[in-house]
Amino acid sequence: MPDTFSLESGTSGRDFYASHYRDRLVREAEWLRRGATQKADSVERLLRCNGIEPDSILELGCGTGAVITQLQSRGLARRYYGVDYSEEAIAYLKSAAPAIECAVADITETPDPFGEESFDVVVLSHTVEHLEEPLRFLEAIRPIPFDHLIVEVPLENLFFGRMKSALSDRSRNPAGHVQFFTRRSFRKLVADAGYVIADERVYAPWFDDATLEFAYGSDSAIRRVHKRLTEQYLPRAIGPLWTRVYHAHHAVLCRSMKDEAQG
């Protein structure tokens, strides 16, 4: 199972993001927007490779809507829904994309506040790593009527990630992560929650020059060089190796329980 703990501050992963949305909403929204393209790529590729043409897409833990608005801009469905516990984040999404149906709700308690008959696709993009009880959550959303579930997480418990954790305190995680996965532990989590993986995608994420400047422009020269190597050059130059020893994103496509029962 994944390595799990509380953040150094004693706050939960959820409360960590709540402070971001409360204190620096616009900057956080821009940061999420810059990282959304490759995450939306996972959803689009998994859908297209499996011949899935959804009418509706629901994103749980959508934040300011960076991923769901990307999916909308690509025309992947007709109806779009987003849920997050942050009133600030949902207000931002409603203002930026009024055509997306939004709701403020605790997805660990009320994963479907819309009361729709069904959703074609449910998306969890970089949400699970922020949850203290990811297994309980994945089990709790099973009653939502959906045809397919796509979940993506970062893989941060790889060889060099474990070496870094031995030298530094993971509870200081700057992204508020409280779960750290390998491919194996992520697949096990999904299986333990009762889902069967139909397809998956593992890739090395990387940042362009503008995003590196946005994120690290005020840092020291040494840190900027380090970030350029580890978040731009090396992921693109040695992607397959990078995803096994340093860092990767892992997305899985699961069919609904009713489809598995019928199969």
C-alpha cells in the first residue's frame, strides 16, 4: 500500500489546498491550468483508444476546473460536471466556465450532489494523493451510476523518490500530498477498491519554459537549473527510464461494476 502520513503542519491534504484557494486563488488556478494539458491528454487518449464517446463527464475534486475545462475545450462530451469542497475554487470555475455544471460538496461524503441518472465518465485527476483514506473514498463512489472511471495519480515512491524521502521529510511536501505511489501500489489500491483496470497510461510529465519561469523564476540559480533538468530536459530525453526510477504520472481506465458483472 502507499506510504501515507499527515503533513508537517498537522493539516490534512484537503485543508492544505483550502488555504491555497483562500489565500492565493488566482495564482493557484494559473498553476493548475499550466499543468492540465497533459492530464487532459490522459483522459482523451484513454477514451479514444477504447472507442468511448461520452455524453457526460463528471470530475470529482475538480478544484478551479483546469482539467474539466480542458476536456470541454476539446469537445469530448456534451455535458460537463465538476465537484469540489472549496467554495472559492467552485466560484472561480463558475465564473470561468459557466457552461460547466458545478457543485460545492465533500466528495468523501457526497460524491454525486447532482442526482443525475448516470454519468458516462467519472474523472479523478490528481485527487487521490491528497486523501487520507483513498481506499474508503474509491469504495464510496462505487454507487455513482457511471460507465467508466479514469483515475490519475503521480508516482512519487520510485527509486529516487525513496532516496529523497530518506534524506528529507516528506511531510513538508509542497504539493500537499499524503499518499506516495508506485505503479504496483496504485494498481493494488484500485483493485482493492473493487475496480478492474481496462487500460492505463504512464508518462513523464514535463514543463515548458514559461511554466518553469512562473513556478521557479524567483528561486536561486542552482535551483532553477535543477528544476530545468528534472522537470524539462530529462523527462523528455529519457522518458521511459525516467518513469521507472524518478517520477511519472499514472492514469487508469476502469469499467463500471455493472459492466464487469455482465462481462
